[in-house]
Amino acid sequence: MRGKVIVTRRRIGKALRYLAATVTTAIGFYVLFSLLFSTEEEKRLQQENELYEAYYQELREKERLVSDVVEGLEVRDDALYRRIFETEAPSVDAVTAADVISVSDSLSESFYLSYSAFKSESLRMMANNVDENFREIYRLMTRRKDSLPPLTLPLEGMSYVQTGASVGLKHNPLYKVDIRHEGLDLVAPQGSVVKAAADGQVRKVIRSHKGLGNIVEIDHRNGYVTRYASLGDINVSQGRMVKRGQKIGTVGISSTSFAPHLHYEVLKGEAILDPVHFLFASVSPDEYAKMLYMSVSTRQSMD
């Protein structure tokens, strides 16, 4: 009986060893087959990976070329701006939250609280100013339509990047000293159409090669007068009635400027007003904010 048990154990052990050897051999063949041969799916995936890798390298090269072109354009634009205005080009977004946060990663909680309170108060004051301005506009509109100031851009399709120096003490490009600038410079290609900012009557037409060059003045008969200088062609005559948006001339270049632009002024009686404050009705709030920033930041006038 004992002899039979021993024989049985030997047979089971031999069978287990045979099974283990078979499994090991099968695994070895599978691994070898996987290394030497690829399935159709694996071949397809491998080809796709090779294509993606080549395409990625191509995109990297294109991205590098585009970055070089953009950088070159920025350098050229900055150089052109310095040549025209003799100052560095202003950044549209002078201060952002990212700029503040990037200064330090270890700013205290009190700093963020005080900064948030300051910004909130500034926004509240701005909102109050906007409300007050709307109330004033509503009051004027309900009183008399012709009491409204000229609110239309004199150049069609104008962007904020065309905004130059506005009213104030600006560096004159001809005399190289700071001189009172009494208008807003709007940079535009020579020959661009100049339009009336509101209905009115042409009260003065000046054709000259000196000073601000060719000039058209329009009396809007509500206390406001607009003046358009550095004109090329003039398409109106003195005493003529004009409508808002009507062509009155084209952008030119005067003897005291070195680039085509429109010198635009807004007056009320003897008071010289800042024209940039009368453009918000013609552009989006974001565009107007950028125009306002550009007009204040530009240190040199173009005439």
C-alpha cells in the first residue's frame, strides 16, 4: 500500500514538473514572438506614433518661426514708436493682478486683503463716476437734443493703437521741448477720410503750409466747436452746413509734423477740452479704456 502511494506521488510530481515546463516554454515562445513579430494593430499604432512624432517636430519648427516673426514685428513696432514719439511704447495693461502676484510668492495675507480693499474702493468710485455721467447724459438728452457734445469718431474704423498724445504738456518733435498740446493726435494713413463729429456749420477753412497746415472748424451751434487740422484735402467750404459722419477732408501731413495724422480739437467757448473724453460713444468700453490710457501715456505730440 505504501509503495503505491509513493508511486502516485512520483507521478503527480512528474506531471507538475511537465506542466511547469510547458507553461514556461509557452511564455518564452510568446515573449520571443512578441519581440520578433508585431501584430497589425501594433504596426498601425507604431506608424501613427512615427507620423505624430514627425508632425510634432514640424509644428515645433513652425512655432519657432512664428515666434521669431512676432518678436521681429514687436521690435520693429517699438522702434517705429520710439522714432515717432521719442519715447518707449506704453503697455496697454500697465498693472494687472498677475503682475502683482508674480512679484513674490510669499506675500502676506494682509497685503492681499489691503490690495483687494483698495481695488474695490477704486472700482466703487469708478462706478459712481459712470452713474453720474449717465445721469448728466440723460439730463442733457431730455432737455435738448442739440445740447449734446460731438460724440462721433472723426476717423472711421479707428483702433486704440492709432491714439497719440492728447491735451497737456507734451514734447514737441520740431522744437525738442515741452509745449502745450491742445488736441488729440489720431494716427492714420495719408488720404484717410475725416468726418464731422456732429451736425454743424463750417465756420472756418484755413489752407496753409505752416503750423497745423490745412484746418477746418465746425460750429455745432450748442457751444461746442471741433477743429480738424493737418488735413490733406478739404471737401467743405466756409458757411456750409454738414451732417454728422459727413466727409469734410482727408488726413494729411503738416510742415511741423513728420507723419500723417489728424490733429483733433474740441472746444466749448474759450475752454479747450480733451477730445478723448468725447469718443466713448463710438467704441466699446474696453477699446475706450485703451484709447484713454494711450492718450495719457504718450509723451510726445506729432505736431
